[in-house]
Amino acid sequence: MKKVVSVLVLNNFTHDNRVLNENLSLLKNGYKSVVVAQYDEKLPQHEFISGIEVFRIKLLTKSWPKNIFFKIIKYLEFIVRFLLQFNDADIYHCNDLEALPLGFLVKFLFNRQAKIVYDAHEYEIEQSVINKYQRLFFHFLEGSLIKHADLVITVSNSIAREYERLYKINRPKLVLNCPRYNPIEKKNMLREELGIRDDQKIFLYQGALSSLRGLRELLVCFSKMNDDKNVVVFMGYGPMEDEINNCKSKNVFYHKAVSPQKLLGYTSSADYGVFVCGNICKNFYYCLPNKLFEYLHAGLPVIVSDLYELGDFVERNKVGLVCRDTSVKSIQNAIEDVLLLNYNELSNNALAISKKFCWENQEKILISEYANLFKNGITK
């Protein structure tokens, strides 16, 4: 019978392209995959997304306050409900550190034959949003559990090396955040929906709308422009959504987040992709984010900040320009400089490299590593 994979995410599973791709790959390769996520009032508790079964756990404590004490209570309720409902899978695929304890608890308490996959989407203990006490706790927690995972995968070579060094484990396997290879004709959705003229160049940022990602500097840069030849579109959701929406500049536009299935159509209707996140933590310094590969698959030349993995990738593959710092002036200079480069050459380089950096190649790694989990054979 099919091997059952319980895929744990502590979000509502609506815009998580990596988890969607992984589950589609598992289904295609003979696994029965079930995503377990958090309930949201706007979403069904149980549904199928592209053939993937999704259960969202509803919490009685969801409406309680959002301070740290009540967050712990909500997390504990999620754990209890998960343990009672989903304790008989063959594999527990734990996305990010907050899901990892759930996999080990269910294995220890109910299912000693289960395999644990730890999928670290971030450099977990080096994120900018945690303080030094949280970092110490997460370091202890991750270090205690990661050595017992049957498979560890992550999203950049640098993060894999850091995990190997920190925890004295075999180097985690690299599964990049790449889209599926699906050449598409250039669309015009952003111009049509936002009223952007054909003679205006569209610089696109897509993803979480957070000031930690250099978006305030990007917003100021475009707001100060003397003409409207170049515009920026922010597409996504997050803390800066209202600030961007309320900006009165003729050069600044906002578009709500779209589903992973529709994303590249919107991406292709821009002219350039932008990611100018500052070097404020090692998680950013070592990142190789999905938006980079999405821009490239849509044929967009990119402007990126000078982060270790990101800057090297862009310069080595000649797909754009590296902004040496994230000040407003540097971003403005980068915009002016990239407009002087050969657009067709950069765009063709982006499309060419996307054939290599596509999900189909990452899927081979994932499925091969999954097969290794079952060399001794466990089936339902």
C-alpha cells in the first residue's frame, strides 16, 4: 500500500509554494500525502488543493490574546489535537522548527516506526525577528532534535554548511525553492489591473510586505522620483500593506497576493524583479529565496542586495545587478544602472538558467532521499 506522509505546517496553507510543490511531487511518486495546517475562518477545515488533501486544525483558543503566554497555550492545544488525530503516518515531514517537536512527539508516544523529515526553510536560529533568549532556546531545541531526524533538507548551500557545523550532523540535502519549469508568454495583468501605461517600466517586489526586507527604502525611492517613467508594484501581504496602500505617489502600486498557480502570470507582466533586503541577520545573508527563481522563470532581470548567496548567484549567472547597500540612494542608482544594461540579454540569461533551477530537478533530489528512508521497507 501507499506510504503515508503527514506534512506539518503551522500556517493556513494558502500561499506556501514550496510545500505545494513537495506534496505534488510526493503524490506523483506514489505517496499518500496529507497536509496538516492551522484553521482559518475564511478557509475550509478539510479540502483538496490540486489533489492534495488538507486538514486544518481548529483551536478553541484561537481567539485568545496574541501575547507569548497565550501563543504557547495555542501551540500546546495544536500539539494535543494533532497527536490525537494524526498519529499513524509513515513519515512526518516537519516544515520549519516549530513543527519539528510535533513529529518527534507522535513518534515517541504512538509510532516508533515513523520516519522524521526536517525541512528547514530558514536558518532558524538566526532570524531577525527573535531575541537572544529565543535564539538560545531555539538553538537548544533544534540541536536536541535535529540529530534524530531521518532526513534533513534545507534551502541554500550556506545554511546546509552552517547546520553541519553547528550540530555536527551530515550536511543537510539541498532542495531549492524553485518553481516548476513552465515557459509562459509574457502577460499584461499588472498593467491591465492597475492602470499602468505601456511606456512605464514595472519594478516588481512580490512576497511578505515587511520593513525588514528593505521595502520602506524601496517605497521612499520610488516616491521621490521626479517622473513616472519607472514604477514599483508591491504584491503580497504583511505589516506594511496599509502603508503601501496609503502611499499617494504615482509611482507606487499595490496588488494583493495571488495563489501559487497564478503567480508567474503576474510576475511575467513586470519588467524587473527586486529584492533589496538588508544584511540584518544570517538568515537573510545566506538566503536564496523563491522570489529570485520566480523572477527568473518569468524572464525578469533582477536587482538584488549584496547578500552572500544572492549576490553571487546573480553576478555569476549574469541575470541582473547587485545593489551594494540598501540605502535609498543606492537603490536609486541601481535602478538607473540596470536600465542601461542590455535588457534582452539579461532576460534571455534568466530564461536559460531557469531550465536548470526548476522544481523538476529539485523533485529528483527530494524523491531520491525519500526512497532512501525506506531501504529497510515500511509500508502501511
